[in-house]
Amino acid sequence: MSQLYLPAFFVHTLSAILLPYLQIILRNHGFSHGSTGMLLGLFEAVGIISPFVIAQAADRTGKYRRVLILVTLGTLAAAVPFSLIGQIAAVTISISALAWFFRPLWPIQDAMLMHRVGNDLWKYTKLRSFGTLGFISFSLFFQFSGTLDVQDNRSFLLWIAISCLLYIGSVAILKPDVPLSAEEKLAGTRRFWRHKGEPPLFGKKLLLGISVIAMNRLSMASITNFFSLYVTEDLGRGDLVSVLMAISATSEILFMLLAGRMLRAGVRPILLIGASSFGLCLRLMTYVLVPTLGGAVVGQLFHSLVYGLFHPAAIMFVNNNVEVRHRSMGMALYTSIGIGLPTVVGAAIGGYVIEGYGYGGLFASYTLFAITSLGMIVLFRRTLMKRALAQGS
């Protein structure tokens, strides 16, 4: 298991350089808030489709390690024109290609990790927490080393390339994946449609849970897509984006480990997802009511609830409500529909909300989605609280 800590760590070098700064790369090209929001929405829209396509290939072949290396190389290739060419047509094509390769990384790596640790959520939680340390380490490195120039997209490209190569190296040294049997390969080609008498690929409880997660992530989209711009433009402290990201990531570690313990003790995953939605309400209203650097720091600390409790619970919820041989497809459903689709919607409309009502209006309005997530948990609690038939949660 020790080798698995390296890809868990280095995949977050990509997170630290790409996710917080994607919006700033676009603004450096000269795009407006509205155009930036639409392009971020396109990034997420393409990212809805590609995990299903590529995860299907990973499930069918069982070659998770090889697929991860290929999609990382694709990410690096797409990042070159995206960073350097500012024309709208080139950016549209390159951001689509970037999303196609970048977005499947997490569902496929999660499936590989769960496959290799034998469905032990505590081991997975420790790996994921170590990954958070990777995000923190590189965020602080970018902040204090002076090697990242946030006004120069060539600087972003350099560190995207370094991050991709570090991750590829960490995956390449892993032991090869265990080959699938002929029966497992056939099972991995499961269709989305089904003949009469066949069980559904995704059950009612899973689909309801994904809907709850989607409303939670739609609320979170205001932070994911626009927090860096809020800090840069409203607070005038773009130099502190990496520090604020590191604060939020640090706050999640203890709560992620706590979530792993709670889930292992029998706490229902949906309850922790509900706690995350409540935390989102607190976080967003902190940005609204305390529009200062201090308020931003406090808001980032709520990431402990918003993501620290959320991610292990969401992974366990999906893992326990999908067949083992379709785990990558389940993770793809979570990544694409639970996270990607709401982020598309949140990004597409968020830029126009900012132009009309400012960042305060954005954060205040998006609390409604977190409240809706909580309401759905209450309304469908009987279904969502049922134990999974196969795995007891």
C-alpha cells in the first residue's frame, strides 16, 4: 500500500496549479466575467461526458494505471495551447480537450485505490488525506517560493508540465494492475440500457443520493469557480490565493480522518453529506456578511465541514450502492453528474450574477442550493437511510 501514497500526493499537484487558477488563466487572456463563466461551464460540461467514456475503458480492461498515464499526457498536451493562445476559438477547443483528459483522473484513481486497498475505506481515507497534504504543500510552495507569476500564463504552463510529470512518475512505479478474467471483462461492458428482467445499473437510492450531492455541489460552484477572482478583484489580494487555498485544505484533513472513523463506526454517509450542506450555508454567508480578508479566512476554515466530511461520505455512499465490477462507472456518475453538471450550471450563470449583483449576490443566492440539498435529505430520508444490501451502509 505504501506506493499508493505517491499518486495520492502528486495528483494534487495538478489540483493546486490548475483548479484554483483556471479562471485566472482565462482572465489573463482578457475574457470578461460572463465569458469566463461560460468557458468554465464548457470545461465542466465536457468533464461530464469524458469520465463515463474513459472509465468504461478502464473498467473493461482493468488497466487503471495505463489509463491514468495516458489521460495525464493528454492533459499536458491540451494545456499548451490553452495557456499560450488567447483567441476565442483556440481557447474553446483547448479548454474542451483539457477537460476531456483532466476530469477522468479522479474517478479512475479512486477506483484504482479502492480496488487495491480491498474496499477498506479507512485505508482510502488515509490515502486521500495524504493527497490533501500534497495540495497544501504545493499551494504554499507557489505562494512563498516566488516561482509562480499569476499574471503570466507561461508560468502556469511550466508548473502544469512539472505537475503532470511528477504524477506520471508516481503512477508508473506502481505494480501492474491484476489482469481481468474473461468474465470480468464482459461484465465491464455493461450497458446503460437493460433488457426486461435485468437489474438497473444505478438504483433508486444511488440516484437520489447523487441528486442530493449535486445540489450541494451546485452551491459549492460559487466558490469553486469564482473564489479566486473574488479574492483578487474584490479583496485586492490575488497574492494570497494560494495561502487561502492551503488554509481550506489544511482544515479538511482532521475532519476527513474523523469522517473515516465515523463511517467505519456505522454513521450513515448521507448524514455527513447533510452536515456538509449545512457547512456550506455558514461558509457562503460568512463571505456575504464579512466581506474582508478576515471573513475569507473564516470562510475557508468551514471547508472542514464542506469537504472534509463530504468527500469520504460521498465516496462511501457511491461505493456501497453500485456493483463492485462497475466501480469506475459509479465514480464517473459521482464525478460527472454529482459534481460536473452542477459546476457547469454554477459556472455558466455565476459570471452573469456577479456582473449584475456582485460577489455578495453570488454567494448569498447560492446558499439556496445547499438548503435544497438539506430539504431533499429530510424528504427522502427513508430511502437514503436504508442500508446497502451488499455492503451494509
